[in-house]
Amino acid sequence: MDMKLSEERSALILGELKAFFLEAFDEELSDYRAERLLEFFLTSLGPPVYNQAVQDARAFMLDKLEDLAVECYQTEKDV
């Protein structure tokens, strides 16, 4: 899967990445270095984080579906 960010989101993250490096390491990142780091994070961390999020959402939904069966079940009387 090729992870693509919108231009707005990419610009926001690049700004945050540059600010983080300046604050944490007292180092200014060039636009090129920040873009390369973001690309690395997306290709290295993107797929496993995405997969974990999908697994978490699936588990949440399955849990809610089980609750739905319990909550909505009406006891039937023998006729």
C-alpha cells in the first residue's frame, strides 16, 4: 500500500517535524531532510500502524455486535 498524505496534512506534519527537531535536538531541518524523514516514517511505520488500527477497529466492532445481540434479544414466551 502506498501511503499518500494530502498537501495540507503533509505541510502540517513537516512543520511539526521541523519544530520537534529544533526543540528536541536544537537542530534545524531543511525542507529536503524533513521530507525524507516523513517519507521514511510513512514507509516504515505507516503499514504496521494502519494494520493495527484496522485490527483494533475490527475488534471494537465485533465486540459491539456481540453486545447488540445481548441487548436486543427479546425473550419469547411459549405459545
